[in-house]
Amino acid sequence: MLVLAVLLLCAATSATASTQAAAAAAGPRLNNNQLYKFSYTTELLLDKAWGSKEGSAGYRISSDVNINLVWRDPSNKDDQLIQLSISNVRIEPVTERSEKNNILHGATTESILGKTKLAALTKPFLVHLKNGKIKAFYSYWSEPATIKNLKRGISSLLQFQIHTGKVVENDVSGRCTVQYQATQGQVTRTKILETCKTSETGFTTHSTVLGVNRKSSSVTVFKLEDGFIRSAEAEETHFLGVNAHRSTAAKILSRQSLVLLGKEAGPLEVAGKDVAGVVKSVDGKLAAVGVVPEKLKTQCKGCPSLFEHWQAVQKQLEPASLSKATAPRSFLGFIQSIRKASKDEILKVLKSASKTTLPQVVDAVTSSQTPASLDAMLEFLNFTDAKSSVLQERFLYACGFASHPNERMLQALLNIAKGKISSTEIKESVVIIMGALVHKLCLKGSCDIPTVVQVKKMILEGPESTQVESEVQMYLLALKNSLLPEAIPILTKFAESEVGSYSTIALTALERYDVSLITPEVKQTVNRIYHQNRRIYEKNVRAAAADVILSSNPSHIEVKNLLLSIGNLPHEMNKYMLSKIQDILRFQMPASKVIQRALEDMISHNYDRFAKVGSSSAFSGFMAQSPDVTSTYSLDILYSGSGILRRSNMNIYGASQGSMLHGLQVAIEAQGLESLIAATPDEGEEDLESFAGMSALLFDVQLRPVTFFKGYSDLMSKMFSMTGEPMNVVKGLILLTDHSEVVQLQSGLKANAEFQGGLAIDISGGMEISLWYRESKTSVNNRGALVVTGNVTVDMDFLRAGVEVSFDTEASLDFITTVQFSEYPFLVCMQMDKATFPVSEYFSRYESLSSGKSIMSRKAKKQLVPGSEFPLHQENSNMCKRVFESSW
């Protein structure tokens, strides 16, 4: 009995010690003098986000991997130096292929990799593992970066902990937050890829609506045996898609598998005091090259030079081709070439371009946003030469639409503004666009960098620093673009100005601010303007003030006062405000609930107030509704009492991912035209100078307004020379979407993702007045072609695979207003027409070897979207019928 008790006690003690030893392990532990033989496979698949019948692009790399312990710290069993050796490397297609579509058919691993790379890949390397974390990765500096990265990918499967918890780790994916879930004999590692920080940072478009969204996941399941790995299975996926068109999306799928085949007697443990000494004794050429992946320097073999690329695409960039999808597609490809070019190469193209294509080249070079492209533009343009003002303005607009501007671009515009500029219009554009760049840089968190601070000071002090009307307008428009909170008091002050143009700009600027920034003081000022508590204002100023009130969380009393004012306003203003209120209720805008409550009061809501006649109107509607994006439009028309247009305002908005984009605003204003038809001006507008002009806001950027005529003599000369042809407001190529990033995969491979959207646009507007027929007509014509492409490529130098997803469309949108003022109430017909337009979607898959052998497949899907006339209110339809009957 005594012997039995002793034996049981010893067994229990031994089991307890064994359990404690296992519990004390922080990570995987290798046994001494043992060789672990594994099979290793990594797969890469690139495809459309939801798969394709054609199969994925990509490949599979398989090999044998032998792992053994080289050294262990006697005082810490979790401090280990491990050797890995790769052999029997095989490269195969990732999916079954026919011989014709198999780029690897007949190729050997050596012919694909080359002798040097294959020898480097099969050369043993060391990993220092401490407490389950990789402390150092030892390889050879002379090895190609792609080879070292593949070795880092295998090493990443050795790093894990055997207890549950969340930690921050460094491996080939970068510095990432990792969640571990440990159960009996199994550990699941989930990398939170959104937290990973790497040295390779990309860029993206500042607008969420136009941007690209990425969803990623990375899960590795480790199964353990005797303290080490029996198997490790990893799967990592990345979905990248355009927010506004989610079918333009690509998927990256990476898999890794490390499976234990068996164990046998291995090399003896090396004696040594520390890791550095042991590494030196193993191979003096081994070095700690870092676990972080290296940047790959890829050279395009056989790619055309920038000048050759330009010669190939210049016909597609002629003005006559800008309404076709080939123009923005060529524009996007040209930008990619420019981004790789030097300043001298870019200047060569600029100097060789014809007069008709040069503006489009300026668009492309400026949109490239590289130091070389900016230097080339600054050297090429001469702002003291008024003859090249068209090119100068195209350069400035491209800066305003820049997807990821930097301080250097803003500094360049500041230097231009301080220098000599021959054209007043160009000087105005420089300052206005600087406001847009300040806004974009502040969104990136760069509001306090020196150049931004300097420009902020300039535009904030600008309106008070001059008495010249055009300069005050210039600074106010710059503030409108900047959306600086500090500008709100300045804009509020100018909203009450005696100069109508100052008031209009200031009020439309205040309307763009977030509601949380509209203070009670601002609301008081805007209400004073609308109700004319201190002075009489022009109708369009009061209408702008009403827009601010109704879009800024109006209170019950504010809405009630607005309703009570209807009936005491000029005739057309009555009708406009009534139509505005009805539009808010019908379209269920944010202010609709408080308006409904106010209408419960019969003093505010009665027949006398809501039966006012007139031709002014306000209407909103949906252009498109889809799971990806919702697009809305609004048309506001305000007339003078004599029937002549006072203000026309067309807006198009896009909403996606909870964000809003003001895609387009075209406003036409006219004043002082009553003398043409011997009519009496409305109250407060008796002394207004004859004027008509148009202002455009495009993709959240306010552009310099265009004047049709100013002054009576200018009006009369334009009247007799009027051709009916519209005046161009903005024309050119715009880089809408611009997203570039490197997706570092756990396998050691790198995927380069490039998404770009290009728009060829032509916006024009015109105004005709016929005294003989007592008719006026205003038109806004929008023509455009849009192309969005997404490219995901994995280039290993010896083997390249990739996919491209894209779509394109060509569309037109016309807004025409016809007014017959031979009788009162005059006849007004508004038309908003969308022509039938094509939409095409493409998917391409490509693979190539360094030898030059390549395959590519391309699929297309095309459809026609029927044209339509956008619905407006029924009253407009009845009026159009009468207008066309009288014309007939």
C-alpha cells in the first residue's frame, strides 16, 4: 500500500509539473534535435467581387518546408531561434485551365523564377521567436525583395499565442491589432486589418460618395500537437469597390496552408550565449532584415514612353471627342503614364500638343498631382500672358478638383496670387480655388500647416481689405469654398450688405455649412434680411435668406413668421415661397415636420394665403435611386413682377454611405431688364444695373461666375448680336475618383489597387430675349461622359496577375425655361430632359511572365437606359401645353 501511494503521488506530481509547463508556454515550442517536415501552399485569386464564370486570375505556389530548432535560451524555453528551409518549389495555375489559357503550361519553376531567385528562395533562413512573437527575421540583404517577402509570409504562420486575448503584433502584414481565441488544441487568430500600419501609404478621394470602400478579413486557424503546429490554415479576403457603383468592385483572396507531414531526427542545438552570436556562427552573411515587407521596384518592360502614349491617345482628347467615353478612358490611362514621368518628359508633351488638345493635356498633367507634373505646369504656364488665360483657368480648375492636394500645390497658387497676373478673371479664379484647397487640406487634418494658415488669413481678411466690388466677391467666393468656421461671422456681416451680390454670395455660403455651426446670431441676421426689418432687399436676396432659414433646423416661430409673410410679398415672391413650402412638405425634407405643425394654425394656413397666383416655383425630385447611391435634383425659379427671369437655380445631389455630395449647381441671375419691355421694377429693385450671368458649383467646388452682359450698353450690343448659342461655363476633363493603395497580404505578396474615375464635362448656358415675340428663353446644357476603372494587380517581378473592373456611360441633361410675357400672369414652361444613354460594364483578367508571355480575357455587358423628361409639378405641365399651343 505504501509503495502504491508513493507511485500515485509521483505520477500526480509529474502530471502537475507537465500541466504547469504547458500552461507556462506563451507560444509554439519546438522539440530539441527534431526536424519538422511540412507541406506549404499559398494561393492568390483575383476576381470580380461576386465571382465570374471565367474564373479567377492568380496562381498557387507550393513547396516543402523543413523547420528545426537552432538554439533555445536555457532560462526561457519560449526564446527560440528557428531555421526554415524551402525545397521542391512548384508554381501552378490557381484554377483549372485549358492549355490555351494556361500561361504556365510547359514552364518549369526554374524557367519562371530564374536560377538566381530559385536558389535564393531555397536558401535556409532564421526566425527569432520569443514568447510566440517574431523578434527578428534573418535572411540575406542581397536577396530580391519578392523572395524575402515570400519567406516572411511563411514565417508569419509561426507567430501566435496559446491563450485568448487581444494584442498588437508586427509581421509581414504590418503592425496590427490581433484577436486570439484559444481552445483545447486549437488557436484562432483574427487580424483586424483596418488597424494595420505599413510604410506604404496610398491616397484616396476626399469625398465618400466618389470614394472607394474596402472590407477585409484575415483568419488563421492553428491546430496544435505536442506544443507545436500540426496545421495552420489562413484565409484573407479584401473587397474593394466604388461607393457610388458597387458592381465596380474587385476581390482579393489569399490562402495559406502549412501541414505537418512528419517528424524525424534533426540537427543538434547550437551552443551559444545569445541569438546574435548563434546567427553569426550559423552563417556570417545572415542579417536581421526586418519582418516588415520591403517595397517592390517593378519595371515595366516594353511599356511606351510618355510621348509615345500621348501620340496614341491624342485623337481621343480632341474637343469633338469629349462627349464620348473614349475621352475620359484615355485621360485616366494618360494620367497613369504622367505619374511615372519626369518633368522634362511632361514638358515635351505640353510643348508638342496642338492648340485644340492642349487644354485637355493641362487637365491630365495637373490632375496627376505629382511633384514633377506640378513643376512642369508652373514652368509651362505664363500668368503674365493674357493670351493663355484658357489654359491658366483649366490648370486652376484641375487644382480645385484635385483628389488629394498637398501644401505644395496650395503654395504654388499663393505664389501665383502674389505675382503679376495679366487677367483679372484669372486672379479671381486663383483666389477662389485656393479656398477650395484650404477646405480639402483641413479635411485631411492639415488646417494648421504654415501655407494653409497664411491663405486662411488672406481670404478671411480679404473682404474688408478692399472697396472694389469684384475683389470683395472674389474673397467671399473663396470663403464659400473654404467652409471655414471662422468665416461665419464675416459672411453673416456681408449678408446684410447693401450690395445685392455680396448678400447673395454670403447667404448661399452660409447654407453650405453644417447646421450645428449656424448660431442663433446667424439665424437672427438671416431672419432680419428675409423680413426686411432694417432695410429693403432684392427678391433673390430674400429668397436666399429663406433657403438658409428652412435648411437650418428652423424653429416653430421662424416657420410661422415665414408663412405669415406669404401674401404680403411681391406677387412672384408670394408664389415662390408658397411653392417652396409645398416642395419641402411633398419631398419630406428635414423642415417638413415643423412646417406641418405650424400649418395647424388657421391664421398661417388659409385659402387666401395659399391661393396666390404666379409663375415662380420650386420643385425637387429623384433622378436615381439604388442601393449604391441616391441622386436628387431641385429646380427653383424666381421671376420679377414683369415676367422676366430673376433667378434660376438647378441643383443635383448625390448621397452614398451616409455622405452627401453637391454634384452640380447652375444658377442664372438677371436684373434691371424691365426697361426692355417698359415694365415697372419691383420694390427695392428700381435702381439695379442691367445684368445677367451664370454661376456654377461643381463637385462641391464653387467656380468663377460668368457674366453674359453688364450695363445697358453691353446689354443692347449683346441683344443685337445674340446668336442663341450657349456660353460655355466649364469644359474639360475631371479626375473624380482617385484611390491608390498597396494591400499587403499575410502570404508576403502585395496587391496594388488603383481605382480612378474620369469625367469629360461640358456645361453651358444661355439667355435669349425676343422683344418682337415678347418671349425669353434660358437654357442650361450639360454634356458628359464618365468612366470608372478599378485595377488590382499582384506583380512579383517574375509573374504578374491582375483584374480590371470598369463601367462607362455618356449622358446629357438639358434644362430649358421658356417665358412668354405678353400677358399676366405670364406663361412659363420648364423642361428638364435626359436623353437615352448607354451604360457599359467590363471585366478583364490578365496574367504575364517576365519572359513576355501573357494572356488576357475581357467580357462586356452593355445596356441602353431610355431617356425621359423629369417630372415637375402639374401646374408646369399645364403651362407648357399652353406655351407650345401658342407657339404653334
